[in-house]
Amino acid sequence: MESPAQTIPYTLDANGIQLADRPLRIDFGRTDHSTMTAMTKLTGQPAQRQVGCTNGLRALTWRDGTVLVFDTTEFVGWVSAANGSDPRRTAGLSCPSPQTL
């Protein structure tokens, strides 16, 4: 039986991602490759889904419902999953009309 992957708590804010238990951040403008690697470490798994957006951006969804948005080379936005009574939130650029890649 496989044990669940270890996760690192984080919060989403106006400038990107703040790790909850340390002063490290993943800010907008960070390269797509390093952001995807860091998010995989935070969530314990790689992105589950990638879609293209009608505005030329890409959106990757992680298991916890967090969506990170990238332009051709950089992290440019996020969308949080709605969680119980907490509404869905966004910061930076978002992905209108996603298209499956």
C-alpha cells in the first residue's frame, strides 16, 4: 500500500503563493518550470490537468483544486478552488474559456 504524499501548507495571496510554515514565496514572474516543480513539492503530486486558454495562457490544475496560470514562460496568476463556504478567489491573470490541450 502506497503512503500519501507529504504536503507543505501554503496560502494564495495578491503576489503569488506564500508557504505557511516558512518565509519562502513563489511570486508572479517566476519561471513556469520552477513554479511547477515547487507546486509539485507543496502538493505532493504533479499537476493533474493542463489546458490552454483563449487568451494564449496555460492553466494547470493541482489535486487540491488550485489552478496556476502561466504565459509562455512565467507564473502570472492563480485561481483557488471554492472550499465549503469560501468562494473561489483569483489573483493576477486568469484563464477565460479553457481549451483542452
